[in-house]
Amino acid sequence: MADPFPPPRMATVGGLADLQAEAHKEAFEQGLAEGREAGRAEVRAQVERLGGMFYDLAKPFEALDAEVERELLTLAMTLARQIVRRELKADPTQIIGIIREAIAALPVAAREVRVHLHPEDAAVVREYLAPTESERAWAIVEDPVMARGGCQISTTTSRIDARMETRLGAILSELLGTERHNDGARGGAAT
């Protein structure tokens, strides 16, 4: 029968060296794995900190972008107004085309058509334009508050806003792809 408790074997120098080498290898691999995981955790923490810093750095630029956009829009509007004023001084009859375009946007059944104009534009229109037979009759209403180069057309049921600011706002909105204009700001839009 076999002895249930075999006699302990004596460790040999070679066996102890092998055991020590295996223990050293296991400890090295465990330390290496723990070190790598600690390194990854440190890198993740650094990346998160850098991401937060970049986000914080981008915030002022977002605000600056919005401010620059507003300033450019203001500059574009100012330049456009100056160009329109200059063109009106060079050829004041340009208001006639604006009036005709706005009146053409009215519904066919529109009655009591009134064209609100700056007094200087009204004088030009009276001098150079009388409604033709194909155009409906309309009355000029002088409005000193109205800026030169624009008009408002009103009837008993409709209103066309063809003021210079409205037309410029509509053009800039289309160029910028935004909805920066107020209700009724679309040039030639009837209400």
C-alpha cells in the first residue's frame, strides 16, 4: 500500500533557484501589469484635464466669434445703406422700380392703395411717374419718418414693407443663412 504521507523531499539548490526565478517572474509580470494600468489611468486623467482646458480655452473664442459676426453684420448694413444713399443721390428715380415691384406684390383685388414715401422721394415720383393704364391707381402719402430709398404700400387688407432697412435685412439674412430679420422684414412681403 502506498504511504499516504510521502516523506518531504529535500529542496535542492537547483530547485530553489528555479522556484525563486518563477516567483520573481510572476512578481515582475504582476508589477508590470499594475504599472501599465496605473500609467493608463494617469494618461486618461491627463487627457481629461487637457480636454477640459481646451474646452475652457474655446469658450472665449465662441463669444468672440459671435461678437465679430455682430460687428460684421453692423458694418455690412452700414456700408449697404451708404451705397444705397449714394445711388439714390446719383439716380433718384430708382425709387420708381421699388414702388412698382412692391405694388406688383399686392393681391389683385387690393383697393385704396397708398404709397408711403419720404417727402423727397415723393417729389421725384410725382415728377417722373404717373400710374399707367396697366397699373392700378394709388395715392402718395408723404412720411418724413420714412428713410429715403424705401416705401411702404398699404391697402385696406394688406401692407408691403419695402423700406430700405427691411430689404437690406432680408438680403443679409439670405446671405448669412439666418433668420435675423423681424416679422415682415422680407422685402416685398405682404401682410
